Amino acid sequence: AEAGAALQTVPAPQALVPVATKEITVLYGTQTGNSQGLAEQFSQQLEERAFDVKTSSMSDFKPRDLKKLSNLIIIVSTHGEGDPPDDTLQFHEFLKGKRAPKLEELNYSVLALGDSSYEFFCQTGKEFDERLEELGASKLAPRVDCDLDFDEPAAEWFAAVLGKLEEQSGGAVGRPVVGEANLGTPAISSYSRTNPFQAEVLENINLNGRGSNKENHHIELSLEGSGLTFEPGDSIGIYPKNDPVLVDELIAEFGWDPETPISIKANEPECSLRDALLSHYEITVVTKPLLQKIAELTSNEEIKLLLEAEDDSELREYIYGRDLLDVIRNYSLQSIPADKLTSILRKMPARLYSIASSYQANPDEVHLIIGTVRYEAHDRDRSGVCSVHVADRIETGETLPIYVQKNNNFRLPENPDTPIIMVGPGTGIAPFRSFMEEREEIGAGGDSWLFFGDQHFVTDFLYQVEWQNWLKDGVLTKLDLAFSRDGDEKVYVQHRMKENSKEFYDWLERGAVLYICGDEEHMAHDVHQTLLEIVEKEGGKTPEEAAEYVSNLQAEKRYLRDVY
Ligand code: 2AM
């Protein structure tokens, strides 16, 4: 029931185009790597059943080839406020446009990933699905929209798609080739998102100086014995625990017994209610689907009114910055039984952090920067679940459940001589430390240029000594800093880019790859505008030409973003 509740489906398909082919193309669009992970997993299963599978990122697929396909599955996530991930942009544009061909010969299905705490839940998947249908393609199986806890609904969707594919290709099931396929390939770790590794914390220090407004923890984790490896650009997923004070408050509010046994997963041992709320469920975010399910458990009319309103705006405003405890108190829902409530909560999602070290330079270790999130909202102190767990409650010697999340969208250039420009204010610095460690380790010759910024030079220059040493040794070619609160006027990284406009453009012209990491809503957006301005000015281009130049950079994978 849990997984079923998390998914929404659209009406069933019309008759399929009859094709006795075992060819199938799997395209993914991913920002943090989840869609890619699923695409690879499903492709492997298709191969094991003797399908002829082509799997690729949408950014590596020529949209014109669409006409040649007979079977297509799309696995795509939605980013931010309903935005398509960067690696889908070209394909998305093409499909939306007038040049998109009729696709009456095509059978397809879409798996959409998203987060129901956002208004435009699974928007990108919906758009692909609707557009393909409009172009005349037929559905192998209805689209499924997955929330953060996507494993089960994704597997159900895949089973439906696979069933159809086998039916239409004559039902011949190929022999599994797992054993053979694995011959000669290096052993891969048995640890994954669904089976995290307990990594010992070797180091946990606040990088910011006394008096800073910021608190960024440098964490070193041991990977010894895990078999886990990674590349610069990858992330680490951490499963945190909720704040025990909040958990106890919630239990007290309901008057529940903390030892009440709770079943987390069918066929697995039960655990205590308190442990369930600490480790297994999300209690700090309220989503519309959650409120709908809560409303079904009570006779409270007020909450139903909030949900029934024509537009969502009042509901969105209410949800913003509130948690489960607020909802229970505001709507007097104390009579809900513990097992009923836990059965509708989302599973605790892992938090992703861009890796800040190089595996080549430090095998058996991984370093992260975790920015501590603390704020006040609706008269209560709030804290970021993972960041405060790590900052306040995790000491060296203790462990954290982690996994490696691959991110092929944020890689160093294959050629070590290719110049790179890195823009990473605040915690956005993380992957660039990994880039520098890697380039130093392999003796890469390419130029590199870092733009870093934060509030104050004295307290917030993250890894100052390391950057200065890399600059001295020539691993880093150029360093530009923007400390926003040291002078009378705010200075941001994009101001430094602008001051270096000519040189910036020259680097791009000689093939540099541009990387942006950090805050999406403000920083990455403003940096993008500045990039357009620089190209316009230094390239002598019209705004349209500049936009085309930048979108070509993106298509050539020379403008890459890891933004959040
Ligand atoms: P501020 O907090 O002084 O406004 C890392 O958090 C750094 O990014 C800080 O110096 C912060 O400045 C800055 N920052 C905030 N908004 C930004 C924006 N729109 N563009 C670039 N940097 C920004």
C-alpha cells in the first residue's frame, strides 16, 4: 500500500504498434544520478532477457534518431521548480519544437522521478509523456510518477514495461547471461543506496572561524573494506537520523508509547516506534500527498477545507517551513494511532553531498563539506536533518550509513591538458577540491581557474591553505575571490568573472570546460546571466548569438553544473 500510495498513474494505453523486435532504447535525464542508476539497472535486466538495449543520457542521443526507434523508455527526474535536468535540455527543446517528427511507429513509456514536496512534482516526466503521446507514439505502460522513495514504484513500472515488451516480441525470454557478463570485470562493491555502508567518521571539524555566520563541517569517512570507489564529480548519500528531541516531542504530543512495535517493511523484523521515527521516516517535511493521507485518518474538517481549496496557494503557504509536529498541533490530530501515521510517512531520504576529495589521492577515504542548516520558522527552532545530525551528534569513531552516487554529468575533462574554470562559492567549493587533488595526483598539465566566494575572508575561506599551496605549485593557475561582506558593497563570484571578462572568454575560446557548483536559485542563475553578458561583450555577439554559444557549450559538455 505504501508504494502504491506514492505513485500516480495516468490512463491506460491504447493498442500497441505490433513489432516483433527486441530493440529498445533507454534514455535517462538526471541531475543527481538517480535516473541514471535506474536506467543502468533496468538496461542490465533487459540485456539478461536478450533484448538489444541501447542506453544513454539524453544529452548523448541525437533527437533525429527518434524516428528510427520502435521501443523507447525514458527515465527522467525533475529539478528545482519543475525544471528539466541539464542533460535533457537539448532533447526537451527538440521534442517541444515544431521540428519534432510524428512518432506513430514508436512504443514508449516514461518513468518520472520527483519530490512531492515541490509544487511541480514530476513535471519533466509529465511533459515528455504528454508530448510523445501527442506525436502519435503508443504507450507500453502508463507513466509512473515516483516520490523520493522510488525503488518500489520504479520496479513495478519496469515489470509492467517488461511484460509488454516480452509480449510484443513474441514472449521469447533470453537466457540470463549474468555469470558470463561479469567475467573479467573488476569486483564492484556490494554496497549501494539500498544497502548502505557503515562508514567510520575519521574527522569532523568546523572549517569556519570563530565569529562566522557559517558553520561548514569537513568530514572524513573511511571506506576501508567497503570496495567503494568514486570519481571526482560523484556524491555521497548519507542516511541521517532525526533529532531525538523532536522525535520525543512528537511521541509525547500523541501520548504514544515509544516502545510500540512498528513494521517498517513486510517480512522484516519490527522496531520500536522511537527508532522508526529516528531512523526510518521523514518527519520534518510536510507534502500535499501527506496531508491528503492525514486528512483521511481524521474527522477534522479544517484540514479537509485546506485541501479542497481551488488553488494550492493557501496550502503551499501553510506547508512552507512547517513540520509534522506543527500539523498535529495546528489541526489537533493527536488521536491518530502510531502505526497508521508511520504507514503514510515518506521513508527517510538520503542527503547527497558532492565529494570533496580524490580517490586517487586518498584511497579508502572520502571527504565531504556539510553546511550546517539552522533557522527559526513559525516560532520554533528548526534544523537541517543531516547537517545538524553530523554537526551536533556524530563524533569521530562513530559511523554513518553511506553510498556513492555516480554523477557522469560533472566530470573532469578526459584530456588532462584541457583548461578548466571552476565557480564554487560556499559549499560549492567541494567538487573543486576533489578536482585539484586528482589533477595534482595524476600530474595533469591543464590550466585551472577557481572563483570562490563567501561572506568573510578571515572566517570563511574554506581550505584556504590548500588553495594557496595549489596556486603556488601551479596545480591551480588562477584564483579569484569574492568576499561579500568584507567591504561596503557586496561582491560575488560573478562580479569577479565580469572583471576578468576578456580572459574568461579567451579561456572558453581555447576550449576550457566551465563548472558551476553551489546554490542554484540565486548564484547559478546570476552566474549564467553573467556568462551570457561576457560572451556577448567579448565575442561581439547579439544576445541571441550569445545564448546559442552558451547552449552549444552545454551541448558539448563544456558548461556543467552541480547545483542545489
Ligand atoms: P551573502 O551571503 O553576503 O549575500 C556563499 O554563501 C557566498 O555566496 C556568500 O558570500 C553569499 O553572499 C554569496 N551569494 C549570495 N547570493 C549570491 C548570488 N546571487 N550570486 C553569487 N553569490 C551569492
